Amino acid sequence: MEQKDYYEILGLASDAGPKQIRDAYRRLALLHHPDRNRGSSQAADRMKEINEAYAVLSDPQKRKEYDALKQAYGSSAYGQFRQTHSDQDIFKGSDIQEVFEELSRVFGFRGFDDVFRESYGAGYRTFEFRKPGVFGRVVVGGFGGGQGVGRSVPVGGYLEKLIRYGLKKKWGIELPERGRDLQDSIIISPDLARVGGKVRYSNSRTGRELSITVPPNIRAGQQLRLKGMGETGRGGGESGDLYVTIRIRNRLIQKIIDFIDIIISSLRSG
């Protein structure tokens, strides 16, 4: 029996309130919106999970039923719930269209019908739902390979900043943001460049002290990539990378440094 947890899908504790549930859905729906993840089947599958989890947890009665199953069956609650609730049962009465359309209007993405037709493929079917002051349709059905025709919204640059600002300003939600990559350089000896080895390195911007492994026969101007050693990400985003450019010390200068080291060492031992 398939094991999932609606609370884990939305990143929520089991005692989350209605506002927390809606805010979590807004953040995740924007993060995995097809217009931000063109051609990603993984994002499409994730979007389906998010939609289903929100439809259940935002409905007091469905949530009560699901919570009771969790008490009785633990990690198998999802499978038990799906045995007695079809897609139509889950989405019936949901305000998911209203929330999704609100996101689309604020950030200029395609609307509910276009996105859900594309996500659920050719086998979609619709049903109508009514709530006080709200009327619309929810698309349900098995996932297929339908191709949507909506416009693609570019991500990055000014639009990305606008989206992040709007989400934080309107709902106080911060999207995960990857930390910036950093650039630096390090000077090594000709011998170390030839045979390779480890060298101590300190980054003045992050304050990190690292031991860098230099491969043999490295040349001046080559870069070493240190994954995750750049600026720290925000909102749970991953850290950026650090790119260290290799500089090789002049041989004459290296001989002078080696000679000074020998003198210092002899004075200490004497």
C-alpha cells in the first residue's frame, strides 16, 4: 500500500492551522508552477501531490477523516484514505481554484484551467463545485502526457526578483533561494602544482577555513570548484559554490621563501 503523508507533502505539523495550510500551498504551488518548470515531469508530479494534499487538509471534514486514519493506521493512512476517496471526492468543494487563480493573477502565470489540463493530460475530466461566493471547476483524473499551449514565463533576473518580492510582501512567504557563487584565488608553490596535495585556504568573505585538494599537474588559471562553499542560501535554499583560481608562485620567489623557511627552522632548532 502506497505510503505518503499529506502533512509532510506540504511541510506542515499535524496541528497546523488553516492559514498555515493555505500559505504552505501558495509557496509550494508557486515554486512548482509549470510556468517556472517547463518540461519537468518531476515538478508536474510534485504539483499533483501538493494539490491533493491541500484539497484534503484545507477541508475540515476530509482532514478529520484523514487524521482519524493516521491514528488508526499510522504511515498507511494515505493508502486507506485513497481506497475510499476518489479524485472527485477529494477535490469536491475545494477552494483550490480560487487560491491558484490568485497566484496566477499576482505573478502573471497561466490560469487554473490551462495548467491543470496540461498537468493531468488528455484523460482529464472536470466537475463543478460551489461554495459561498465561489463558483468554478476542478480538473481531476489520471496523469497523462497532454501538451499545454500556454506561454512560457522566463525565470531569473528581474522577473524572479519581482516574484520573490510580491510573495513576501503579500503573504510573508519567502521562496528558497540559492546562495551566490563566489570567486577567489590562491597562490601555490610550483612543486605543489606539479605533484598535487593539500593546501590550507581561508576565505575572507565567509570566514571559512578549508583544506583544498590540488590535483597533480594543475596549471595557472585553472579553477577548482568547491560545492556548497559559496554564500549561504536563503529560505532553506542550497548554498552557492566557491570557484578558486590557481596562481603559481614564481620559482625565484619560491626559492627565496624556501631559503627563509630553512633559516627560521634552523634558528628555532638552535
